[in-house]
Amino acid sequence: MADDEIALQDERVKSGTTTFRNTILALFCAGFSTFALLYYVQPLLPVFSKSFDLGAAQASLALSVTTGLMAPAMLIAGSISESLGRKPVMVASVLASALLTLATSFAPGWPAILALRAAAGLSIAGLPAVAMAYVAEEIAPASIGLAMGLYIGGSALGGMAARLAAGLLADLASWRWATLWLGAMGIIAGVIFWRNLPPSRHFKKRPLSTRELISGFLAHLAEPGLRLLVLEGFLIMGSFVSIYNYIGYRLLAPPFGLSQTGVGLIFSVYLVGIVSSPVTGAVATRLGLRNVFWVMILIMSGGVALTLSGSLAVVVGGIALLTFGFFGAHSIASAWVGRRARTAKAQAASLYLFLYYVGSSVIGSVGGVFWQSHGWNGVVALVSVLLGAAFLISIRLIRLEPLAA
């Protein structure tokens, strides 16, 4: 390795430093806010069904239109950050999505809600893909797994807190109050993010060029590992969202008969994602990403199987296992994408997240069709097939030739 390359590695942010702590605080808050504003609607889907006379698949559009537009927008946002810089794009993303959520609380009807949720998808897109690139560029290689795990842990906490708060506030007041409260929280988190995130030190500006944009994506798709990892993102995210989208319908109905607040409390198992991400990241750093990833897929599959039980405790345990496995798998895949991408890391991250959120949107809505036609058994069957495919791909990833450091 050349002397200048060694010096560059030495300048990257290492765990245990003040700069690392500030960076993680900022990214934790951004992840918390972004995924809170994205997923707070999940426990509200039955409320939307009742308030606007919608079927489960129609109500799921409150999430699917957001993730559906996020997916292609991230391809563009990641490329814009290659020219404008990482931090400006991320700050604009976090604050704009919070303002759109505030506006959603005043929406006059279902079409307006969907329009604002679609706009939120476009604005949210600027954070996830760019954050992955920022971590890959600014954090020392030995600390990337921990940094990505803590960032995704913030995402898990945001998703859990938002689901819990939305369910509780919907029972105490209305879905509009829940939305208003979460939008205000997003603004506070955005300000903390802006004030604490250090500017990029290793970012290399690239001019916006359609030709380079297309060639960059094609180059990433030509790399066998990246090609498989983006497909994994599609499968694991689609599986995870399908379970979370429709478990509320099952738990509200007999034999469980939970209240909206009770369903919201079930989503507190998201807390295991906060533990899973950094723990799995640290373990994968020691044992190797490829040696831990497939285990997370198996844990997800086991959790899904447990949700078939008629015991509430077993169902909750199954959701907890699914959540642990999902956040572990996602943190490993996110770090792995950054490691395998040699250039244009934001583009590689946005490509992974493009398929990740396409899975959320497409499979998340298809799960509603399976729920309406075959009940919970249908949803579990769909997800089990998807996770079976994800496991086979994870075995193929083990056999790939590692890239040189």
C-alpha cells in the first residue's frame, strides 16, 4: 500500500474518539428521525382502513407509496451527493421529511395523505444511501461495522418509538395528533444532526454526468458480490415489512383481540434491533461478514415460523427473533456493500437501497393480497419462500472471492 494511502487510512475517524462520538450521535439522530417518519404509519393501517373505508392492501399504500418513491429517488440522491457533498444532502433530507410529516397531520382526505406520503418518500431518500457512503468514506475500516451497527440501531429505535407513539396517540387522541407530534420530533432530530455531524474530509467531488451515472451503476452490477447483495436487500426488507404491515390486523382480531395501544406495544420488540445491529456488526468484524450473514437469515426464518402460534407470547417472541435477524442482516449487508464498492460508494449504497425499498413497496403490498385471500398463513408462506431464496444467496456469498483490502 502506498504511503499516501496509509496516511489516508490513519486520518479516518476511529472508535473511542470525540469525533467518532459526535458522528455517531448525529447519525443516530438522523436514523432515528428518518425511520420514525417512514414507519410510524404501520400500526395506523387498521385505523386508516376504518377511517377511510379501505381494505388492508389499500391502507398499506400509506407506506408503499413512500418506499416506492424512495427507491428510485435514492439512485438520484446518492449521485447528487457525489457532486454537492454528503452533509448538505442529508441535512436537507431530514428537515424536509419532518416538515412534510407535519403537513400530513392537516391533510383533508386519503388522496392528500398519499400525495404527502409520496413527497416524503422523495425527501427521505437523501439520508439512507448518503449515510452509508459517508460512513464508508469517513470511518476507519476497523470501526465501520460498529458505526454502521449504531446508525442502524438508531433507525431501529426510531422505528420502534414511532410505532409505539403512533399506536398510543391514536387511541388517546387521533392519528392526526400522532403525525403532528412525530413531525415536531423530526425537526428537533434534524437540528441535532446538522449541528453535530462533522463535514466530510475524504469526500472527492465528482461532476454530475448522466454517462458517468449510468456507467457507475453498470460497473457496480457487474461486480458479483454487489449484485447478490442488492438482491438480498430486496428479499429481506420485503419479508420484514410484510410481517410488520399485517401483524396488526391479526392481533386486533380474535383470538388475540388487542387494542390499538396493545398493537403499538407489540412493536416495542423493535428494541432488539438496537441490540442486534451493533452486536452483529462487532461479531461480524471479528468473524467475517460472510460467516455471520447467513445465520441472521435463519434467525429471521425461525421468527416468522413462530408467528403462526396461537399463543400471544410465542407470536411476540417470533416477531422479536425476526427483528433481531433482520437488523443484523441489514447491518452486515450495508457494511459489505461499502467494502465491495471500490468507487462511487454513494451510488453503490443507493443501488442496494433501491432494491431494498422496492422490496418494501412491492412485497409489502403483495403481502396484503395474501392476507386478504389466505389470512396469516398466506403471509407466512409468502415470506418463507422469500427468506428461503435469501438463504441460498447467502450461501453463494460465502463462496465469493474476497476483495483485496
